[in-house]
Amino acid sequence: MSTALKRIGVFTSGGDAPGMNACIRAVVRAGVYHGLEVMGIRRGYEGMIDGDFMAMPSPAVSNIIQRGGTILKSARSERFRTTGGRQQAFRQLEEAGIEGVVAIGGDGTFTGASIFCSEFGTPFIGIPGTIDNDLYGTDFTIGYDTAINTAVEAIDKIRDTAASHDRLFFIEVMGRDAGFIALRSGIAGGAEAILVPETETDIDQLISSLKNGWKKEKSSSIVIVAEGDETGGAFKVADAVKQKFSQYDTRVIILGHLQRGGQPSCMDRVLASRLGVAAVEALMDGHQNAMVGQIHREVVLTPFEQAIKHHAGLNPNLLKLAEILAS
Ligand code: F6P
């Protein structure tokens, strides 16, 4: 392992995800272990442009592994999309003596990192941190496991009241471009239907399957709608269904940002810890412009270019499973 690096930076960017703190902790602890200085960059690329840096010795990350959110805060930066913004960020990194950066976030974060790396040559290693699980190059992203467990807990609670009142609920879960949260939480929550952006939603087919349930004396039903479904979300689907099938008393609930908070699950903490250490070691080994992920339990590096270009797809077996279980 090369020891040429002396000081590295770490930041979180994009939508926060449970486990980001565990990941920051792992980056700091791995840095300290290998004799590096670690600087925290606050507010993602915004803080990089503003030089909002803080030294992070080992005690700076005590007592955070169990906390949701991110102690470094997060942001979506418009300024970093401009050449001027990136030039300023480069100057700030140079002035602070930061020679390599660990970026924890999603594909927007890695797109920015990839452009920055090619413009200025600063080595970046990315870590997948998003509840959406939509990144190529890893089986799971940090935050996804916690988010689906939060969603399932909510679905279970809604099922109680749905059953008590014989109602049909449309529950919208997050996932702007992907149905991972919808699919897993829907299966685990016993949903009657799951609508995801990856497959075309057929409202008539949805109505016919709800009618079948009604005929079989199913007194309540739950439909999970991914935020990014092309129908435009749970309210729109509910309206479309009600127009042609109004037997059920219907309610709509948007789980929203609730899914982004809370204590990270054991799985997210371990994944975050493993990838945090791997990212520091990848930087020390001279890697750059790539994301560390975990595939089939092994840590793998995927160039940003590929991680951004390809999209992780839903497992067709799970889609089929959901259909069988709802019949
Ligand atoms: O990328 C994670 C995510 O939670 C998406 O599922 C969601 O569409 C988006 O972030 C919401 O972003 P914001 O918090 O900026 O509204």
C-alpha cells in the first residue's frame, strides 16, 4: 500500500441516508490507522467551494455510528455544476493540502466527482450512500436497508387501520428513478400491488386485480407506489382507480422523508464501515475516479463512468414473486 498521501478529505452529498455517519467514522478511523490526516468537508460540494473544512481526529467520530443523518451535513450544489464553482473548489482543496477525497453519495455526487477528477486530477473515491439503492457497482447502497425497514414498519401500521376500516390504501414510497424501495417493502409488507418506474403501470390491470380481491372478500388492500412511477405518484393512481372502481373507501399516504431518517440498521452500519475503510485504502493504493461497492460479499471498484452510465436493475425474480404473492 502506497503511503504518499498525507491528508485526505471526506464529504457527504445528495440526499442523506442512514449509515452515512458510520461511513464517515470508518473513513476517519481508517485514515488514522494508516497515519493520514482526515479533513471533514461540510455541506458537500457547497462546503468544498467555500472551504468549509474541519480537522477530524479519531474522537471527532466517537458516538456517531448509531446516528442517522450526517454530521457533515449534505447539500445539492448548483455552483459545483459551473466551471467557476469547480475551480474555486480546487483552489480550496489545494490551500488546505487535501490530496485525495472520499465522496459519499449517489450518482449526482459521482457525476460531479468524475468531472472534477478529469479537470483537475484530484483523486476521488466514491462510496454509494443513498436510500434509493439505484447504483450500478454494488448490491446494496448505504441507507437502503434502513429505509426499507422504516417503510415496512409504516406499511404494517397502515395495514392495521386499513383492515379495521375496510379501506384501500395507496402508499407512496421514495425512489425518484427506481423502484427498489417499493419492491422490497411491498413484498415484505404483503402489498396487493407494487407500482415501479421500471415496469409500465397498467391502471386497468391494477383495477381488475383489486376487483378480484374484492370478489374474494378481501376487505382491505394496500398498493405501494414508487415516487418515480410514471403514473405521477400515489394521489394520481388513487384518482384513476377511484374513477372506475369505487367500492373501497380509499386513502393515500406519502411516506416521504420519514424514510431518510432514523438509526441505521446493523446491515447499513457494517456495509458503511467496510466501504469506508475500503475507500481510504483504495486512495492509498493510487486508485481514483471510481466507486467502492460490495458485490456478492466482496468489495469491488467500479469506475465512476460505468457507475453513472449503467443503472442497477430490479431483480425480475422479485417482481414475479410480488405478482405471485398478490394473487
Ligand atoms: O435520492 C434519495 C431521495 O430520497 C429520493 O428517493 C427522493 O426522490 C429525493 O432524494 C428527494 O430529495 P430532496 O430531499 O432533495 O427533496
